[in-house]
Amino acid sequence: MIARLSTAGIATCLLSLAVGHAQPSPELPYQTVAKELTAAGLRSCGAYKLLGELSGGIGPRLSGSPNAARAVEWGKQTMERLGFDDVHLEPVLVPHWVRGDVENAAILPTNGGEIPIAMCALGGSIGTPAEGVVAEVVEVKSFGELHSLGDKVRGKMVFFNRPMDPTKFTTFEAYGGAVDQRGDGSMESARMGGVAALVRSMTTRLDNVPHTGAMYYVDSIPKVPGAAISTVAANVLDSLLSVDPHLKVRLRLSCATLPDVESANVVGELRGSEKPGDVIVIGGHLDSWDKGRGAHDDGTGIVQSLEALRLLKGAGLMPKRTIRAVLFMNEENGSRGGKGYAAKDRPGEHPMLAIESDAGGFSPRGFGLSADSVTFGHVARWSYLLDPIGAGKITKGGDGTDISPLGRKGVPTMGLFVDSQRYFDYHHSDSDTIDKVNEREVELGAISMAIISYVLAQEGM
């Protein structure tokens, strides 16, 4: 249990709520609340302890897997243990892709021998025949370059080698400039007659760790397998192709897509004391890829959402409006949890705002907000409460995959943004483990979510 607000702090807060705008400085009690929540959070670092249970204890949580089912049950039991209101599951049918036991690739130079390379199947890929796919390789940096090759692609394995732009300060911008290769590379390869796709891993780091992620098919184009290779392997393949343009690569995968599986979003809340139908949603995604243990992506977003409510409840704070934590399922390869939550009829409710944490558990810098100018101004005026912990920057434009369906229905959406320089070192890879998470940094994200959600629950939108 965290330390409660000081008697003086509670008295000040209650006095302000009683007299409302008659107070000459109505914001002052929130400064006290913010200070006390920060101290309580940093004293306990409860988010990291919860992450130990989820990422350390359960591990990777790919949609449809037994571990994902265990995570759902853990989420429900944890919310009940923490004393949240109306804890329940909301069923959702999710994809079930499995990696399989066979996953390897090797470069086959024309002068003989083979050079194994670090790789992994992309999520959603079909498998290969047992003997694998063996083909010459064509290297491209863009779909335009691929299309310009015409019939030269037929029967070849396409190697997409456009790196994330290292000159971009915001690593998510660099990711956005490269990730189309991963998502659509297999389709574009098949469209041109290619037999497979190899994609440079989505990371700015030069290492030998491959990074997986979702890729897509459409029924109108033949399906060919897709795999990510490490950045070191990409550089090796690029160098060898420059002197041996007819070398081949052998790719073996036993991955497969199985029938959909029933899973669930996990929901719990602090029910509003005056306007319970007005709801602020905070959340992250409970699923992860099967590489690593889903620590930064998105175990930290899950435990920050739980910890934000735990801090408020532990401080004895009762929000006027409901603050609801949602642990979304299936963000990584279908987003069915976010879509299902937004589609559910909730009579008597008014969704005020949705906040998502899905950028890793690094030091928070602030929030991005997608809303009209009036709403933006109303939220941004409270940024000074987050300044003491370095998280007071409120910028225009913010979202999250799970809350974007609510955004399309007109609900303002916010994304917690953090110092992202190291995020793609770990993202979707075996390196995404709890030892890469700093207990104070992840806690500060939870504190940020607690402060802003509480103030907006008191003030309304």
C-alpha cells in the first residue's frame, strides 16, 4: 500500500472541491496531489513490481497463445487484488499465428559453402516447404525500385534493405519511414513474381538480433513467405551481393496461421463519484510478440495503467468522473481488442478521453493529444503539473493503435510519449526483456498518467 496524502493535502483538496471556482487559486490543490502522487510512486515503484509478474513471470504473450490466456487471467486477478471497481472481461476473437520449430536461413555463395544468418519469420507469414525456398536475391531500397526491375524479379527472393533513417531525432518517425517494407514486402515481392521476401530489421542499432513484426497478405496476390534479418546480416548480404550478384539464399520456416481463438480485453476502473457515466480510458496492450518477453512492448504500458489507478486509490482520491483501465488484447497482429472495445454499446456512458501508453517504459516527456483546439487548450493548461518530473510537454497529434477506433468516433485521444532513443533497440526482438526497463522511468510514466487523468476527471473536458 502506498503512502496516503498528507492530512493537510487532503484538507486543502477537499476545501477547494467544496467551494469550486470561488477559490482564488483552484489549481493549487492539484499541485499538492501531483507532488504526493510522485513521492508515493517513486517510493514504491509499483509499476516495475507488476512488470516482474507480467513480463518476468508470464513472458511473451502472442495473441491466441496459452501465455496470452494466462495474461488475461493475471490482469483480472490483479485488478481485483488492487480493489478496482467493476472488474470484468470483454471477449474478443483473436488471430492465432504460431512460429513453429523450424526457422533458419543461409547465404549460398556461387563458389560453394553456406553462411548462416540471424533471422526470424515475420508475424503472419506462411511457412516454406520442408526443404525450404532457395533462390537468387535482388536487393532494393524501395517499392519503386522493385517495380522498375520488372521481370528481373520473377523467381527471385527480394531483399528490402532500406534502413531506418538515423538522422531523425524521433525514432518513431524513422520507423514510420521504413516499416512499409516489413508490412507489405511479401505482397510486393509476390506481385512482381518473387518467391519470398527478406527485410532488414526495424532498428537503428547494428547488431545480430532480428526483429519481427506484422506483415500482411491480400487474397488477390499469391502468398510468399517473409522474414526479417538482423542489421548485421543485412550488411553482410549487401556486401556479398556487390561481388557475387548470383548468390542464393535458402529460407526455411515452419510457421502457420491456425483458427482464431477466443480471448478478452481486461477492464477495471475507479468509478466516478459524481458523473460515473463520463469515462476517461487509460490503457496499453496486453499481447506481445513471441520474441523476448514483451517488457517495453507493451508490458510497461499495461503496468503503468494499473499503477496509475493504484496510486490514486492508495492516496484515497475519488475522481468525480470514471477513470477506466483497459488492457487491450491483440494490438500486434489485428487490433481486435481496440476495435471491439470501441464497437461495444455502453448505454449511459460518455467517453471523454482515451490515453494509451505504447512507446516503451522510458522517461516520460509528455503527451500528444488529438483533439479540437478548445479541448487541446483545456488539457494543455494542466501541463505545469507534470513539469517537475519532466513530462509537461503537451503537443498536437497523439494516438495509439488501441484507442484510434475511439478517435475515429470523435473521442479525443492522447499518447504518452517518452525518450524513444533506445526503444527500437529492443522492439519486437529477443532483447525486449525486463532488465532493459528502469524502475524509476517506468514509474514516472505511471505517475504522469495518474496526474493528468485525475485532474481531467475532476475538471471535465
